[in-house]
Amino acid sequence: MIELIQLHAQGRFPARPAEFTAVEVKTTGLRPGRVIELAAVRFRSDGQVLAEFGTVVNPGQETSPGWEWAHGISREELNKAPAFGAILGPVLDLCRGSVLVAHDLSLVREFFSAELTRAGVHLPTLPGVSTKDSVRAAIRLPNYRLGTVAHAFGIDGLVARSALSSARVTARVTGLLIGAHGLAFVTPPRIPALPRYAAGGSPLARGLIPASSGGWMAEAVERVPTDPALAGAVDQAYLDLLAAAVGDRHISPDETWSLAALATEAGLSDEVVRSIHTNFVSALRAVAESDGVITDAEMRELSQVAKALQAEEILVGLRPAKDGDDAVRVLVLGASAQADEMRARVLDGNMRLAKKLTASVTHLVHDATIPSDEPRLKRATELGAEVLDLVAGSVALGFAEAVETPPPAIAVLPPAVSPSGPAVTHSQPNPMLAPRSGRQEPLRGQATGVLVLGRLMMALGLLVMFIVVVAMFGGSPLGAGILGAAIGLALLLGGWLVAEEGQDPRARKPITNSS
């Protein structure tokens, strides 16, 4: 029911005139599973929100909420919530005449289509955009989970356990992709007419649960690259869920058992799960070692995660390197594409990307959208951080080489004219106006006479040489011909030198150095 269309920098069809609806779901499992929360946010391409809708969805009494630790929805909440078919009308009303957007469009499409089939509803094909794919085409990140993308785009307030908060972030990401990054449609969206359905129950909206700051582990999870060995969508979904579980600083035994059950339900073998766990812990270790700083607290968090995932052998030989935290921590301020690119490069490099200004921030980098009186610029200086613009920040952080600025050219000022007297000349001579040779340039009148004399001598020399040539053909002696030719040549060369001496110096061509 959803046809993927691309937002891309090479797109030829402007996306600014269109309206969008960001759709996100929370489910009971990886695959298969049921939708237990659905949210939709209608917005313009500039990011302005027009309307939104969110509710818990009851999949039926026989269905368990699944990974409650991940989404926070209890069986009691499900009992009070409307069924999927009862809330389809309000959702379609928000989607009408718009382009659908989801961060992981393939996941939303799969679950949404399955619920429509269960409800016996058939809808025309709708155009849809995957922000994960669009961001991947715009900037390079270690991974493209929604939390990582939000951090790279400078978006605060992500609440990972709420479908409505995820839809809001997806809407903001889409607005930045179109506005700041200039992405457009590769193919024009074809928006069909949608049927109307009456609402069959009252929505049950969830209160937004503030996201945990996560500390070092949450930062490390953002810097863990996507595992290239994961070819399947289910494998990647499991890794994303694992990263979400680890990102709150710990993973409990209940979460570990729940993950194992979800993996089994989704058809992942023990060997695949084991590989995902060991590769993930190996990547966390590489992130910890990359900045040369492993504190005791970081070591404890790594050990706890490795033990929970039965991958303790990955940390053999790893020891805390420092008692303090001397890592490079960068805060990037700004809403431009260049600021997003800077945040992405920090996340992809061997340094830490800060979400807010603290005493641990070593560099504050800002773009031109940040005013000079921004309080955080002054406060960062007081805290000892380097405050830099994007160009200087790129050099300081090693993303670009310093460019030597040539010395400024010396401006030649005209003589200053006094209102009551003659022109005031500068005491220093102007080297650009000095003669090229040591000879003094002739005055204009003298130059004209010398120039005429030189040209007359050249004409006379040519005439003598012409007469010599004619005489030689007439049988004149060879000696007389040679003497006459020498006289003519001497007159020609002499006249050329005299004419050159008498030429106006301003009309002379500059001497160029071929070397």
C-alpha cells in the first residue's frame, strides 16, 4: 500500500510545495508482530506541524504486549485502548492529500499492511519517503537509527519509547532534509484519493516519557557502526533493539531473556544472535579505545554489557587507561546543512559529540545561524572550551588542513588634496611607478622628437637596403653590395633603438618573466 519515492540531492521535483504525514508504530515484536501504538504528524515541508494524532492500539485480549521494557506499554493500557480499525479513520484523515514519511518505511509498511489485511481494508497505493534512506544519501553517519540521526541534526527531546515523539522527530528530520539540505523528489509523488472511515473509539494517548541522557554508553552506541554482516531486515531490527536496550547504560537479565525470546520468535538462529552480540561488544570496545580514554566507569559499563550478552571474552586485555576524562568532546550549534555535516563527522570520528554545554566540552563549534551574543558562546569560553566557527573548527578537529592566507596587497593611495593648497604627496616613493631601468625617462615633448628621429632612421635604413638589393641584381660589385647592406642595417637598428628610447613609458608593454 506504500510506494517508496526518494528524497535526494539530485532530485528534480521540488518537495517544498508538498505536505507530509510522519507515521510511526510501536509493535509487540520484530517479525511477526502486532501494532500496539500508532502516531501520525501532519506537517509542511518547512517543518510546521499542522495536526497530530497518537493512540495505544489494542491488538486483542490474546496478544501479549511483548517487550514492555522497550515500549513501556502494559497489558492494562491495551485493555483500555481502541482496536486498529476503530482509529483508522482519524489516521487516514491526517494522511489525505499528503506524502507519507517514516524513518524505517519498510517496517511501518509491513506492519501497517498486515493490520489493514486483518481489518479487511484495502487502500490505494500511497507515496512514502524513508528518512533513513534520505539521510544516508545526504550525510555519512556510523549508523542511521533515529536517535543517532536526531543527534546529528541537532534535534533535542527524542523520546524513544513513544510513537508520537518518534513521529515528531521524523517530521523535523524531513523538514531539515528539504530546507537545509535542499533535497527534492527523484520522481513526482502520485497522491490518490483515500476513503473515509468513521472513528469507532476514543484514542488513548500516552504521556511522553522523558528520554534518559544515557551517559557514556548512550554516546558510544551512537558511534557503533552498522554491522556489514547483517544482510536481513530482521537482523538489523534486532541490532537496533539491542542498541536501544544498551543505550540506557545497562541491560537487565529480564531484557536479555526478552531479547532472546524475540529473536527466536523472529526466526533468528542462536548462531546469528551470538554473532550479533559479539560483533556489537567488539564495536563498543573499539569505540572506547578510539579516543584513548577508558575510565573506570566506562570499564564497568562495558563489562556489564559484555556479561549480559555472554561476550566477556571480547574484553580480555582491556584495562582503564586514565583516571580522568581527557577525551575531545564537541558541541556543535546551528541548523544549517554544514552544521549537520560537522556533527556527523564528529560522530563518525574518534571524538564525542555533546548534546549540551557542560564543563567536559572541549570545543564549541557554531555556524552563521548562531548570533554573536548567544550566551553559550560566552559560557563555553568561561568553561575553558575553544569557541570556533565551522571553518576554524574543521581545522582544529583535523577534518581540514589550514589554508595559508596571502599577505594583503599594499594599497596605493592617490595624493591627498588639501582644500586650501596643493596636493600633499607621500614621502615614500611608489615602487609601482618607478622606471624599469636606471635611466631617467624623457619628458613628453622630448620623447615625441626622439621617436620621430628614430622612425626616420629606420625608414632610411630600409631604403638603403632596398637600393643595395636592386644594384646587386643589376651587376654591382659584391664588395660595394656588402658595404651598402651594412650601412642600411646599421641605420635600421639604430633607428629602432632611438625610437624605443623616445616611446612614452606608459605605452610600453610590461616585461614578463617566462620562467
